[in-house]
Amino acid sequence: MSIDTSKVATSNSSAATAKKPGKAGAVANWADERLGLGTAMKKNLRKVFPDHWSFMLGEIALWSFVVLLLTGVFLTLWYHPSMAEVVYEGSYDPLRGVLMSDAMASTLHISFDVRGGVLMRQMHHWAAMIFIASMMVHLLRVYFTGAYRKPRELNWVIGCLLLLLGTLEGFTGYSLPDDLLSGTGIRAADGFMKSIPVVGTYLSFFLFGGEFPGDQIIPRLYMIHVLLIPGILLALIAAHMLLLVYHKHTQWPGPGRTEENVVGFPMLPVYAAKAGGFFFIVFGVTAIMGGLLSINPIWKYGPYDPTKVTAGSQPDWYMGWPDGALRIMPGWEFHLGGYSFALNVFLPIIVLPGLMFTILLLLPFIESWITGDKREHHLLERPRNAPTRTALMVSLMTFYGLMWAAGGNDIIAITLNSDINQITYFIRVAVFVGPAIAFWVTRRWCISLQRHDEAKLLHGYETGVIMRSPEGGYSERHLPISENAAYTLTARDRDVVWTPGSETDESGVAAPGGRLDGLRAKLSTLWFADNVQKPTAQELEEARHHAEHEHALTAALDGVAADGHQFDGHHAVEGESLRGS
Amino acid sequence: MRILNSTAGRLSRHRRGRLAGALMLMVGLVAAGGLYTAVMTPASAEKTQDLASQVEEGRKLFLVGCSTCHGTNGEGILTDRGNNLGPSLVGVGAAAVDFQVSTGRMPMAQPGAQAPRKDVAYSEEETAALAAYVATLGPGPAIPDESDYSIEGLDSEAQEAAIVRGGQLFLTNCTACHNFEGSGGAMPNGGYAPTVRGVDAKYIYEALLTGPQNMPSFSNGNLTPDQKRDIIAYINSLNESAGVGGFGMGSLGPVAEGLFAWIVGIGALVGFAVWIAAHTTRSNKKKVEA
């Protein structure tokens, strides 16, 4: 008996033996035996994350925060948080011999006499601007996709707190160099505090350790900037990400994706590589910006001096919208019993931001109260499928954007050769009218897109093939969309308007109606009004029948060159000739 | 003495005559003129002659190009509502004319919030003639000499000290309107403080002296000539230190910085996020269309 062994591999000459672990394996084993890493990592290294570009926006914030920590530590090595007056003797000629605070002098020292100092300062500043901007972009993504719904409401709240703390962190950092611009900012903050009725002056004196500017504010802001807020930020970021892991990441609906699973790639090796690589990209972008774009040139502002001010004194962008509100506010002020009530400052800069932040914080709770939706959601919703929600945020964005523009009214005036007063008058009206228009337009836009989706489901997509009937009528040929596309379009819930008494207790007894029930029912009706619901199975079936019927009617025309030239003699058409000839 | 008295007396009888005033003026003018010609050297006489003809030429140009708004004698014209169509030019001095006309601000193309800088309408000689004419309307600041606004004559240490002093004066007096780098800023009702970068030192000096448009004038009591010179030296030094931190984005402060953070920073990073998400894992080298 001869066996053909030509197909058998010749390399398996010896039996497999357990190899001695490599160096890395030995180290891992050593650590595992002492720290129990294996058990802890086993699950988490294989944690699955879904793939979509918009899920990486929060990562920009995370990585720019890391850049902030790295560059910030570098800056603390040379920065002096002191308001002691010194004579600048560094290498920047135009300020040599000028009296300034030690804080300013040390910042100039970092900028001109520490190797890489100006790069680190600029990277730190750009990373801060990007940190807050990316948090906002991330917030918008989470909002527009409905990712903040149950069970993620608290993570939304943590995210909002991060945004607020990031803003405060930015403002305290912006103030540390004690240059003319930031000094103007602190002076303004002093005024904001003093506009608070009754306690304003006490608050200001408490913060500044006496009357502005005193010699306390810089060391105090420094402590807040490098210890207090970063500590809270780190804790909240950790909580934010632990909750992300606990809740699992949301995903877009699609074939194979349900409320119970997550379809994507494992942490190791895919997301470790992607996220790790993204850190280097964020670091690189901030480094390029820090190296090429001059930000906060304090040597040009010079040291702070209450007698000086510069045109174009604006806060960093994230404080721009309250500044805009302040700029367009009419000069309302009244006096009572010898005390001034500066509503022109108090309303736009203390009340308004607090109000807006509260609205932001409460958005998930307001929505679930109106809709009565208390189910868990792990599949995202397309913005068009929640028209009122989408319109609400676009409306808020419009308000924010207009306030932002108002904060740069002087720059707009000089760059666009326009009149600063006219800009201000326009925005005073537009902040009320604009959001209303934006709300209405966005809502109708979303509903139109829903109708478009419905048409695609029921009648198919537009092929661009124009058919001419024997009677001379024209129509466009529609073809059915793919099964996968149809599944994705229909993978959403039907909207349910909340009605009073719809909630029952565990015994099936309707809950007694509260006083707000009427309002809630009305709001719920308005919230879902005019939304297009996905077609029922029956409707889909009817549509398919209709399409088949229509197709059968026009089948005879398929493959016929109906270009009309058989009638005009322009060129011959095969198999067709002029009538009568 | 008696003869003198009687002659004087006889003359004195005519002192209230109708022609006496005119006659005396003529006598005075002829005497002054004669003395002037007699005493002055021929060169300066020529100069005077030149000045006179220059003034005359300036007056003619003025009547054609400026008098519609400023009045035929530079006295200014009021509109029906009591606003200035063109302000009086009595006492503005040659410096004001040189500034306004040499930078193209005057003659204005149209009434407006502010006369913008534009192409120059008059040649140098014509501008000088206009300046000479307006200077005759009343005493005012003259066109400064280069030695007034240049620090060339100082040694390097003194130059550096001048720049430091100028910087502090600039931040105290100028930046509130003109911005920390002299990029300009907005003023109420469509007005604006124009950029001072790239402007001839002479015109900055003249603007300080005469306070054109919305600008206050900084008299020599307010800012001494040396202080004006130092400010100009600082503005010039800004051009040299412009690139310390990199591209200045128009030197407009935090608004431009915010715009760049969003457009360049967030724009690039979101672009990279899209790129990373678009390149997902695959088991073979062929790209799978997602």
C-alpha cells in the first residue's frame, strides 16, 4: 500500500512543544501573578467599540486634555504666580526696564529665554481652545443622535459639568500671564461679580483679598488653575469614561445591530491602535499650530495696568457669547436706597449663562418628561427622526452663534467695513427672531427628509431614467432600494404621544392625573406633531405590489430606444422607421 | 518845532477825512513793502515771491477741489441741520492738509462716517501749495521735519530706550482705539481707527499733531515732540518683531484666534477622525468598500 505523501507538509517533522515564554510574556506573567491583570484585562481588552467618525469627537477632547497636562507641567517649572512688582530685565528689548508683575516677567522669560518655551505656551493655549471646542462638538453629536437618552442621562450631566469646568479652567489660565488683555479680563470679571445684587462687593473683596487688583488674585487663580479644577476635571473624565464602558457605546442602527449588542472592533488591537494613533495626531496638530500660529502675544500687550486698554479686547472664544450678550444689552440700571442695580451687567453675564447652562443640563430630563419615553436606548436616532429635538438644538445654536457674533462686533465692523451700532441693533432683534426661525426651518427640514425616506421605502430610489408613455406623459423610473438600506431606514421606533393616564402602577391602576398632565400632553403632541412614522408591513407590501404592477405595465417598453429620433430623421433608429414610410 | 507842529496840525485837520484811513493804510503798506524789499536779501525775496505764488496756486486748487465743502475762504459750511458739511480750516495748519491730502483721505469721494484712505488725488507740489494756502488762513501746526520723527540720530542704546518708552506711551494713548499692534479698531456709528502699521512716520506724526476725524489731537503739551517720536519708533519696531510667535492672523486678538482654533484645529482633527474611521481593519490587502 503506497500513500501519496506529496501533499503533506514536510515542516511538521517534530511534535509541537510549549516554547519558553518570551521576555514580554515573562514580564506579563510576573505582573499577572501579582496584580491579577489577566482577569481584569481579559474582558476589557476585547471590549467592542463601534466604528464611526463622529464617535471620535470626544477623543479629541480627551487627547487635547493630555496635551494640556503635558505642556502645563512644563510651564509650571518656570512660571511664578506672584504679583510682586519687578523690573523686566529679560531679552525682549521693547519691554526691558518696564515695571511689571513677577507673573508677567516669568511668562516673558518662558517666551523668550526658555528653550521651546514659546512653543509650549502656544501649544498649551491652542490645546485649551481645541479642548473646549471639541467638547462642544462632542456634545452636539451626542445630542443630535439622541445618545443622551436613558441610561446615559447622568453621563450627559457629567459632560456638561466638564464643559463648564473646562471653561473656568480656560479663563483662569488665560488670566495667569497678567498681561494687558488678561488683566482687562480680570477687571471685567470683578465688575461682573460686583453686579450681583447685595453680595457682589463681598464676593469681589473675598476673591481679590480686598479691592481690585490687590496682590492675591494671581496666586489664587494659579492654585485654582493647576490644582483645584484639573483635579475635578480628571475625576469627572474618569467617571465619564467608566460610565461609557459600563453603558457600552451606542451604535447606529443597521442589519445585525440591536439594542442588546454592540457591533464593532475590539479594543486590542484595533481601537488601541486607532485611539493611540489619534493621540499623536492631536498632539501633532496642536504642535503645528503652536509652532506656526501666534496666540496670545503677551509681549505685545505688555504688562497689565488699569490705565491702559486695547481695542479688540475679547475673551477666548468660549467666553465670547456671554461677552456678546453684554455688548448688546441695553444700559438698564436702577437705584434703590442708595444702591445701584446694574441689570445691564447682571442679566447678560450672570443670569443668562446660568440659565443657559441649566437648560443644557436638563435637556435629557425635559425630553423624557415630554415624550414619556423611559426605555433604554442603545441605538442612535438620526437627527431627522427627532425633528423637534434637532430643531431645539439648532435653535439654541443659533442663539449661541448670534451672541458669539455680538462678542466680535467690533472686529466684524472693521473687517467688513460696517457700522458697529447697526450690527448691535441687528443682533438685539436677531437673538430673539433668529432662534425661532431656525427652529421652524430645521423642524420642517427634518420632516421633509423623513418624507424623502418614506418615499424611498415605498417607491424606491430615483433612477434618473425618464419614461415616456404612449400618451406622451413623462415619468421617472423608480427602483426598490436594497434590503439592507430598507432595514436601516426602518430600524426605528414609532413615536408615541404621551397621554394622561397612560402610566399605570404595578397593579394596572392608572396613576392619578397631576396638575401638569394637561401641559405635558400638549407638549408631547407638539413634540411629535407632523412627524412621519415608518410605514407598516402592510403599507410596504402594498407598495411592492404597486411597483410590480407598474413595472409590468412598462415592461414592454424596456430595451426600446425611445429617443424620438425615429420621427425627426436626425439619425436612423434600428427597427423603427418614420410612420407612413 | 513850530513848523513841525503847524505841519502836523495842518495834516491833522484831515485825520478824520473820508480817505484818511485808506491813505494811511496805503502809506503803511507801501512803507512796509518798501522796507521789506530794501532789507531782505534777494534770495529770501525770491522765496517770498515763491511762497506768494505757491499760496496763490494753492488758493486756486482749493477753490476748485475743496471749497464746495470747506467754503471759498476755508471757513467751513454748515448743513441745514447744523452739521458740518466741511469743517472750518482756519488754524488747522499745513500739517493737517499734508496728512489728509497725501494719504488720499481728502478730497472725499462722498460724504460718510469717515474719510477712508484711498488713492492720492494731488501731486506733491499741489499738496504743498494747498498746505501753504491753508496755513495762511490762521496759525496752525506746520509740516514736521524728518528730524522730528526719526530716531536715526540717536545711538543704539538711546534708540532702544526710545522704543521702550514709546511702547508704554503707545499702550497708554493709542491702543484703546488702534489695537495693541496698531491693527485698528471700530468706533461708534461706522467710524473706525485705521491701522497704523505701514503708515509713513510723517503721517503718524501729523495725525498726532492735528487729530484727524475721530482722533483727538495730541498737542505738544500733551505728548512732547520726543514722546511722539518714541511712539513712532515703537510702531516701527513692531514690524521687526512681528514674527516671534509665528503667523499673527491679522493681529486682531482673541476673535481671530478663536476662528483659527475652530477652522484649522477642529477642522483638521475632525478631518483626521473621518479618515481614521474610514480606514478600518481588513484581513487582506484589497480595500473593501464599506
